[in-house]
Amino acid sequence: MESFKIGQVSAERSSKAYGSLRVGELHNGIPVDLRFGIVNGRKEGPVLLVTSGMNGATVSSIEAARRLFSKTSPSELRGTLVVVPIVNEPAFLLRERSNYLESDVVPTDLFYSFPGKPNGTLTQRLADIFTREIMSKANFFVDLQNKGKRGKYEPFVVIYPGLTPASLQPNLLAFARSFGSRFISDAGGGGSISPKFAGRPQVVAGSRGIIAIMSQCGGDYRIEEDDIVHQIEGVRNLMKHLAMVEGEPGTTKDQLVSSQIMDVRSNSGGFLSLSVKLGDRVRKGQIVGEVTDLFCGPLEKIEAPTDGYVTMITTIPTISSGDAACNISVARPLS
């Protein structure tokens, strides 16, 4: 029977297996491993890689990945599903976005460290082993994430078409659409990749011919059942799209694509009251929030700088000058 192997871990056809790759050690000698699970289906097919925990605070996405591995049966599967629920285990140990146990003054951000360095920092070594031993075996790749601190995202997926071979770009868009999110963010900007995206795992994967997207929803440090269900269903939709499991993807009819996301910032510091919610359509000049002082005196009415859709909101009740109250995506319908 044909097996699927990562490192020394093999999953025979119609079976599950899980194991780890050794990355290094922390300063007290505790080993740092990259743990993964393999679901090898009953028939030959594509290899889909699903990751979460690129930082240590994306707890809803980590839960989605855990459940996905647990609930996927080899008997229903064509191809192979590889799940890495927590890529950045040192950061997860600390419940932080980065590994603050490294000696660098500013910890290395794993999300911008790919393809990594075999002799670099612990984080760079982790990126290197992931790229060489796991990513390289995938045909398709989806990374599950949640918003950073003090904010919450409307669900969306991100594509980076600028580094995906032209012949595969229609497949990339179809793959992204099949996830089922209403919003698709085009980070390629019409064919080019901004330097700020360099080092992201999806960009590295795309440059190597792997069709890769990122799913964002919810916020860090919180378990949100709706977000967990959204990402599980999204990956199941991808598997249906790839004919890895039976059924048709449950796609959203009114999907929108955006290549521009604008921060809506406050000029005043104080207490914030938002008048919009995630997913709302807004017009230029519309009031999206109001800032008041300690005694409820008005300080500022924050206006939308453009037409678009609210795809991020802050989740804290106070705001400083220059802080983002929300994001607005300039989006158009997908034909």
C-alpha cells in the first residue's frame, strides 16, 4: 500500500498518523518540535496542507485545525490531508504572537521568516524545517489565522497571485472562492507583491507552484465557535473543490474581491463608540464612530475615507490619537 511520509512518520493508505520533527531546544534544554498529523486517504489524490498557530494566540484557528484532523476519516478521503495545528509552539507556550524566549531584542516574527534559515534563530530554523519537510510535499496550502490583539476580522481569505505562476492563477482564484468567505483580499495588487509581504509562507509557497491562501477571521486570545465552524467548513469546502471528499462547496453567491484596505484612524484620544459592525457597507463621509472624553463630552466624529465594507473593528472601548477604529475594504463583486 502506498504510504505518505514526513520525516520518520509514515501513514499507510487509508490510515492516520501523527508525529513531530525536532527543531532545537530552548535555553533550559526543553526540546522544540514541529508536530503534525497525516490523514492518508483510501485513493490517490492531491495533498492539502492545513496550518494554524503561526503565532501563539490564534486559539480559534488552532481549535479549528485540531477538530479538522480529528473528524476527517481516511475512508472518506481521496488524497492526503496534512494538518499542523500549532506551527509556532514556543509562542504558543507563552501565549504570545512571537517566541520571546529567543535572545534577540526584537523576537523574530515567524510569519515573515519563510523559507527560513537552517543555522538562524530558533524561529528561522522552524521556518526552514517547515518549508523543507512539510510545505514541499503539498499541492495546496491553507493557513488559518485570527486577527491580532485588540481587534476582530470579518471572515476573508487572502491570495498572493503575483508569485503564483500565470498558468495556475485561475486555479488559485477558484481555490480561494471555494473556501466560501464573502471577502477575498487580493494582496498581489494586480500582479506584483509588496515587499512587506516578503517571507510570508503563502508567498514562498506560491513562488514554488503551490496554490496557497490564508483564511482570517475573529480575534486573538478568544475561542469563538462561529469562527471555528467557519474555518472548518471552509477547509471542507476546499476538499470538496479538490474532489478529496464528496459534495459541492457551499460557496457564497455575493463574493467580493478587494485589493485595497484602508485604516480608519482617530485624531483624538478618548472613549470610542462605533456605529458600524463587521461586514457593513459604508459610504465616503459616513460616520463610523465617535470619540468622547472622560465626561462624555464630544471630541471627534470619525468619518469613512472612502466607499467600501467594514472588515475589521477594534474590540477595545478606548482609542489613542492615530489608532485604527476599523478597516474599510474597497471591494468589487466577483464576476
